[in-house]
Amino acid sequence: MEGQSSPPTGVSYSSETANAPFHITRRRSYLVVAILFLINLLNYMDRSIIAGVLDGIQNYFKINDASAGLLQTVFICSYMILAPLFGYLGDRYNRKILMSIGILIWCAVTLAGSFITKSYFWVLVFCRALVGVGEASYSTIAPTIIADLFVDDARTLMISIFYIAIPVGSGLGYILGSGVMRLSGNWHWSMRVTPCVGLVVVILLILFVPNPPRGASEQHTDSPESSTSLLQDLKYLFTNWSFVLSSFGTAAVTFTTGALGFWAPIFLLRAQGTNGSPQRTVNTSQDSLIFGAITCVTGILGIGIGAVLSKHFKKKSPRADPLICATGMLSSSLCLYLAIVLAKHSIAATYVFIALGETLLALNWAIIADILLYVIVPTRRSLAEAVQITICHVLGDASSSYIIGSISDAIRKTRPASSFWKFVSLEHAFLLCPFIAVVGGALFLWTANHLEEDRLKASQINEDSMQVTPNPRG
């Protein structure tokens, strides 16, 4: 339970469903987190490499903004459609096998996508869709393994480390993508690095990551083969207000970060010719490198600050987590608005406010994950992760990149073509992001009203299952 502390020597667990007690040392637990972090890092690097070389892809295939946004949309759509399936399987079957298969598929189709020629843009779109298989298998399951190895402050810290991979991986993706394209002169090579490294981490996953009993760190004793049906599990999730509201709040976070991550390098490129600087037309290398570095630094800083704030203020208020998320979203809205409207006047000012906005958005990542883990019982966490992924991507980055691109194209058609109007159309489309951030802040404020009740319910269910089937420590 959340009120317990994990033993200093590691996790021990015995169950009627296992032949022998499960035991893992603290050092091995840290190694598991490191491997899962590395895989998560590669996942987010792969996502943002496309954005880092987007100008090269558009020039190569001769596609408009809406078609370019489709590359992100199809990936996220397959990801969110498959996530519930892997979440359901992750609550019932061997999680290590599921993750290994998914990552191997991701590596294969990403590598295949790097060999697409000019006449086959649709094949690249198809490959990006299949990448969602790997991410769906991994993202729904990995956090639940960490939850089964740690509790309380240790869990919050490990989840924070795991989610640092989101901004760091995204930033490194921009840097890697643009850097490799600049060195090779070909965007195709940018997509061949992460699959090769991915094969190495799959081996590490198979050798060193265990498949702990669900709820091991909390001495939960339910069988991995859940006795409840999918319909019962979904009913449980959608009557949990903290889960539902925080999931919709997460959708606002992913909408904003998804649009920013995909379009910011192109937006900054187009802004160059509007403030007295000559616009670069070769590629987005410099902007991607700078934006990537900002994303890395602000991500680490934001997630670290969020973890510290959560640890400090939860001692004073049980509703601290959603209140921190709300504050981060509302504050980031103003910063993003200023970053957008100042781009035509000062690129330096835009970078400053992007950095502040990304830091404030990053406060949310680890806290959101922690909220899910303590308001949901262990045997439904993989499905909960999957449902939250589906919600936040359907309403978030699955649509944001395409929506922003489509709005930009629609505005651009209202006036004769020019480089300035090309920038202004994307600028106006981008202003949707600060508004969505405000909506997200309101949803997290609403979450705070239900958090204590839902956390208590999850804790009571866990206690009841322990009383029904005693589980001595091994």
C-alpha cells in the first residue's frame, strides 16, 4: 500500500500462484529502472527524429503541412488503438515477453521506413503507423513493473527518472535527426540509429528485467490472470473520477507538447525572415539543435522540480499533486502565448519563453503517472495506463499535429502565397495551444476535488485482498 515503505534489501514476494517466492535486490531494481529508462529514451528519440528532419522530408516528398502532420497522426492513432489491447494483456500475461515482441516490431518497421523512395510517401506513413505497435506494448506495461518494485517516495523518484526520458529523448531526437542529416546530407540515415540501438536494449530487457508479481511491492496477492472481465475493469476505471479527469488533463498536456514538439522547429525556421534575419531554406538543423537542447534541459529541470514539489507539498495536503499540475498548465499557457506572438520580433525571446513553458509543462509527467498508480489497484494498472494513453492521444498529440497543420493550410489559402504569410498562418494556428493548456489546468483543479476519496478506495480494495489471501514476505 502507499503507506508502506519498500524494504532496504529489495522486494520479496510469495504467492499461491508462484512456485517460489519472488525476490529482487535493491541494486537489481535500480538496474531494471535504468534499462526501462533507456528503452523509453529511444522511443521518444524515434518520435522526434521525424520532427527534427521534417523540412528535409517535406522537400523530398513535396508534401504540404497537413500531409507532414499525418506522419505523427497515424503513428499516434495506431499507438492509442493498440494500447488498450496491450494493457489488457499486460494485466494477465508475461509482461517481459509482450514488451520484447513490441520493441522488435518497432525496430524493424522504423528501419524499413528509412529506405523509402520519393514515389512512396504512403509507405512511410504506413511504417510510422506500425511503429505504434512497439510503443503500445511498452508504454502501457513498463510503469507497472516499476510500481511493482517500489512504493512511496522511492516509487515517485523512480517514476520521475523513467519519465525524464520523455523530454530528454525528444530533445536528443531533434539533435540526432538534424545532426545526422547535416553530416550525411540525407534524412534517411537519421532514422537508422535508434533501431540498431533498440536491438541492443531488447537483449538487456530479456536478460535483466524480471516479470514481478503484480502488486509485489504492496504485497497484493491477486493472480496475474485477473478474475474480472474487460467490461468490469473498464467500469471500474470510468467510475474513478480522479483517473478520468487526470486523463483528460493529460490529453491537454500531450496536445500542447505534441504540437509544440512537431511544429516548433519549422515555426522557428519560418520566423527567421520576419524579424530582419534572412530565412534559411536548406533545413531546420540549427533550430532543431537549439530546440532539442532546450527540450532536454527543461525536461530534466521540470520533472525534477515536479518530484520535489510533490514530495514536499503532499506532506501538507493530500491534494497537492493535481494542484501542482494545474499550476504548471496555467502558467505554461501564458509563456507559450508570449513565445508565439514574440517570434516575429525576437527569436531569442521566443526561445526563453519556450524554455519556461516547457519547464512548466514538464512538472506534470511524473506526477500524472504517480496519481494513476495510487488511485488504481495493481491488477488494473496496465489497462489504466492503456486507457489513459488512448484518451490523451485521441484528444492530444494524435490530432494536434494534424489540426495545427490543417489550420495553417486553411489560413494560408486566404491570401496570396508569401514567406511572411506562410509564417503568419502557422503562428495563428499555434495560438490554439495556450487555450488548450488553460483547459488542462481547469481539469487538474477538478481532479483535486476527488483525489482523496479515490485514493482511499484503492487502498481499501488492496487491504481487503490482502486479508482474503494472506501473503507472508519471503
